[in-house]
Amino acid sequence: MNIVNPTATVLANVSTYIMVVSLLIIYWFIYRQVKPGKSQFTRLGAYALLTLATTMATSKILSPQYFVWLIPIFPLICGRWRTPILAIFILIGGLTYDIFPLHYPELQNFQATAVAILVARDILLVLLAVLAVVSLKRMKASNEPSGPLNARR
């Protein structure tokens, strides 16, 4: 389903550029975070989450099944931000399910509640990327992995 109006047309035309610029900023951020000789294992999940969530949020198309791409990343998320990140992802999943398939006809008819749920879901997707950045800023790269996999040693 496409929304056709002048603003939507402009956004659709610039969305690819917004995505490319956003990803370049993220790649620069990741490059600046990587410390030579230090393990990045504990940061891998947050790097992947940040990259995928930003790609999804800035893409012209955001299909509900794209959220499945994020599921394999969550076991790799380490640190104290793991629980809030997972909670937001579960909330995103619930809101997505509420729209697709439960209330999709209401969304097609632009009913306020359905549109509000969709907008809330999309805002939470951006928040997911922001939390990935926050977790990376608070995390220190180390020589020894610390996280769920290292706890078994």
C-alpha cells in the first residue's frame, strides 16, 4: 500500500539517500569504536542491531516480516542494555502483530488508531537503534569476551 501525496513522494525520492547517509554515519561510528587488538565480541550484537534497525527505519519499504531479521541478533547483545533492548523489540513485535494481520483494513482506511499504532511501532524501531548506540557508548572493548557465552567458563 502506498500513500500518495506530495510529502510522501518527496520522502520516497530521498529515502535511499537518507539511508546511505545514515549508514555512512553508523559505519564511521563503528570504525571509531573499534580498538585495535581488542576483542569486539561483546559489541557484535549491538553493531548488527544498530546497522539493521537503521536500515529498516530509513528504508522506503518496511514489511512486517523484516523484523524477523533482528531475532538472531539478540543472543549476541551483551551488557546492561540487553533487557531494555529485548523489551522494546517484543513491544515492536506486539504492535506489528496488532496491525498485521489483526487491523490491517483499518490501516488501509487510515483510521487514527491503526495509524497511531504504526507510528508508535516505527518510533520504537528508531529507539532500538538509539539504545544500540547507548549500549555501545557504555561498553568497553576488552581482550576477553564477557557476556552470556563467557559465563559458562
